[in-house]
Amino acid sequence: MKEDTPFASFVRGFFENPLATAGFVLLCVVIVVALFAPWISPQNPYDLGKLDLLDARLPPGGQYLLGTDGQGRDMLSAIFYGLRVSLLVGVASGLIALTLGGLLGVLAAYVGGRFEQLLMRVVDIQLGFPAILVALILIAVLGKGVDKIIIALVCVQWAYYARTARSAALVERSKEYIEAARGLGLSRARVMLRHLLPNALPPLIVVGTVQVAHAIALEATLSFLGLGLPTTEPSLGLLIANGYEYLLSGKYWISMYPGVALLLTILSINLVGDQLRDQLNPRLQRA
Amino acid sequence: MTVYILRRLAQTLLVLFVTSALVFGGLYLVGNPIDILVNPAADEIEKARSAAALGLDRPILEQYGIFVKSALAGDLGKSFVFGRPALEVILERMPATLELAVLAMLISLGFGVPMGIFAGLYPQKNLSKFIMACSILGFSLPTFWVGLVLIMVFAVQLGWLPSTGRGPTTEVFGVALSIFSLEGLRYALLPAINLALFKLALIIRLTRAQVREQSLLDYIRFARAKGLPRRRVVGVHLLKNILIPLVTVVGLELGSVIAFAIVTETVFAWPGMGKLVIDSIFQLDRPVVVAYLLVVVFMFISINLVVDLLYSALDPRVRIAEAK
């Protein structure tokens, strides 16, 4: 027991919480499904030759486990493929925003002066507006497409990372190991990237999990509004939007099941993120 | 203080200017509104005539220059689609959005604060754990999908409430509002609940955190030691102190509710500003989109400023720093 590394005890602490464990397992399932969608789907939903219009809008059960949509597409397969697009957009935008915002935030804390003031003013102004509004403006301006929506989501999210990275770096900057590294005559860039940045990472990771969940939800919302992805690459949000017209006639499955998949994805990320925050938050460690 | 407000106002102008330039230029690049507005069968001469009538034949910089000049005089341009001043079209839809936002805020406060206080006072009870689990769920549920589920359950399956649209309106102080009649409320209930859910989760968490923090402090212990009934300690002493941060958040969230109404209004076909702007984006009705964003951004900045000022008035410990 005593030989536990910090990482091992961190892992043990994480799995002591049943909710977080459930979230983690669920998240693994979601990721595996998204990664292997082409191999585990019963049907390739975008191979038009395989679709049969006579099978359109079949209720769940029988040949199609979750029913079919208006074009006779198997919903289960469509959800697997949609999950892929949703996760790709969420994770890619999260990683880019983390890198960009993290670097800018650490740089601001390290350089200070005019640069820091200007950057933080921009961050403050941007965070004063709800993400959906900023994303809507950007998408209206940029147009549709996977790349466009990733750009819009990065623009929405970078500010959260920048603010977190700066405050973490401000705390770390005054610590002795930074002084020691400088005393060794290391270059400023090296001290910042190899010494300061890694130590400012934990809070960034916490913000990251929350933000990826947000990004996935935001992309789904924009796609639902018809402003996100093109119809050739339907994410979960677009699948839900496609089912909207059939909802009032009682054909619930076309938008209900993609919604459940979206909910489970976001929920699992939030559960994991919640636990990570509790564990990485120094203020709660005393208790 | 005056310097502070002046600086904030200058900042506001800058943000409005940047937003308008960005959206103006962006929408110009996205597509030509003439292609959508004019009958596709029309010939080139016809198209050119409509473009000239709307001022779309001029270079973009000149168009923007004209826009800024008239915007400073309070004229945000005419809608391409409606043929009326864009600001007028938006203000006409504003009451519908505002009544939805206020109703949603009341719902989330009315349920969120008591639930949060309960979860904060008795963190070990099963009901508290259930409330907190629900609040995580509330954060994770995508708003538009919840809207669909609500429609499906309460309108399609049970048939209790109407699925979409806004009920009959009554004139209240010259503004057409629907929530003051029973029939109107029936229409407003589902969208308002939908809009409230996310905020409800937030308010529960915030209230709980505040209650847990405050109930450990000396003044609460002292009030208890004085032998005051529990109801009074919680209802007066505790509540007063958790209200300050709550007021700030509620103020700021009101703005975000108005922004999120875009989604709810689209799901429930509620004829508010949000639905209008989504339609306008599709129709490339640039004046309406730009005017909507300017109105919302302005509302936002004003709310933020008022909250900041209120905060320093409510809590003397927070003094606004004078300009250096």
C-alpha cells in the first residue's frame, strides 16, 4: 500500500466513486463504438445502393434494431456513424483550443505587461457572451462544414483555456523550481514550455473534459438549427433534426435514439470530469 | 466610478463596432441575397434593378460605411425580406422572447433555490443525492432534444398541452403578451420548462455550494445558539447571505437565457427574436441579422454593467477599481 505512486493512488481514488466509474466505462464504450463504427455497424448508412425506400420509417425491432429513418436507413448504424462525427468535432476542437488557449495563457502569465492586459481583456469580453451566441455569429459568417465548425468551436473555447492556464501559471511562476530553472541559465522559452506548462496542465485537463462535453452539445445544437454540418456527414444533432418532422406523427425513434446516444456521451464525459475536478482541486483535498 | 462607467461605455462601442463589421463582412462573403430574394426566373436586368434598390450593387466598404452612418443615427437598415426597418421587426418580436425568458427564469429560481437549499442543508440524505444527480443530468441534456421529448410526451402521447406556437395575446401596457391568459400559459409552459432546465441545474448547484459554505460560518452558529427556530435561521439569516451571489448569477444568466431562446424558439416554433434570426440567416437577410446581434450584444453589455454596479452596491467589500 505504501509503495503506491501518486498516479496509482489517483486512479484508485477515481474508481472509488461508483458514478465516476460508471461514467468512465460508458465513455470507453462510446469511444470504442465511434472508432470501430464502420466494422460493427449492421449497414453502411451512406452507401445509397444498400438503402431500400420500402424499408423507410420502420419501427424498432425485427431486422432493424432501432428502426429506420425516412430514407430506409438503419438508425443503429446511422447513430454509430453520427457518434464518430460528433466525437471527432468535439475532441479535435477541444485539443486545438487547449493548445492555443493554454499556450497563450501561459505566455500571458510569463511575459506580463501590455500583452497580458490585452489578452485578458479580450478573454473577459468574449466570456461575457454565451457560447451559443458567439458560435452562431461565427457559423453565420464562416458557413457550413466540418472544418468551419471546428474553427468556430475553437474560437468559442480558447478563452476558457487561456484564463485557466494564466491563473495556473501565475501560481506556478513564483515557485522555487522555476527560479531554479532560470538560475540554471535556461532559455525563457524552455522554462516556459518544459517547466511551467506541464505544471499548469492539471486544471487545464479538468476544463478540457467539461469543454469537450460542451463542444459536442454545441455542435449538435448548431447542426439541429441547420447551421452546423452539411447533410453528407450527419452528426447526432443532424440525425435528431432529421427526425423532427416525423415526431408529431408519433414516429419517435428517428430523433429519440440519436438523442439518447448524445445524452449518454455528454453524461459520461461530465461524470468523469466531475470526479477529475474533485480530485485535482487542491481546495477540496484538505477535507 | 464615472471614469469606470465611461471606460465601459467606450468598450461597448468598440465591441458593437467589431461585431457589426465582422457579421457584415461575413454575410457578404457567404452569398448574394439577391439570388434568394428575386424570382429565379428573373433576368439579369431585373436582378440588377433589385440590387440597386437595396443598395447591394455598391462595393462592400461603401455599403458598410452607409450602414455605420445611419446606425449612428439610430437606423439599422431595412430588412430585405420584410421591407420594413430591421429594428422595428426585431422589437416587434422581442416581447415574445422576453416573456419566455422571464417565465423560464422564474421556474428555475422557484424550484432551484429550495432544492439547492435542501441539498445543501442535508447533503447526506438520499433526496439530496437524487437532486444532485438530476442536476448533472440537467447539465448533460441537450436543450433542443429535451424540447423534442417534451413535445413527444406532453403534446403527442398525452395530448395535455399544445405542441408548438404561441397562444392568444393580451395587451398589457401596450405590449402584446401571452402569459397573462390561461390559454396563453398552456402554450408557454413547455417552451419555458425547456428553457429553464439548464438554468435550474445551475441554480441548484450554486445554491447548494453557497449553503454549504455559509452554514459553517460563525453567524449561523450564533443564531442557532441564540435559540432561534431553524426556520428563521435558514429563511432569514442564511437566505439573505446566499442571495448576493445568486443575484449576480441570475442577472448574467438572464442574458444567456435570451440567447438560448434561439434554440427553444426553433423547436417550439415560438415567434420570438431567436426564431427570426435563424430564419434571417437562412434568407441572408443581412440587416435583420446584424440588427439582432447588435440589439442582443447591447442588452448583454448593459446587463453586465448593471450587475457589476449592483454587486458593488450590495457588497461593499467589492469596490470597483478606479482607472489607473
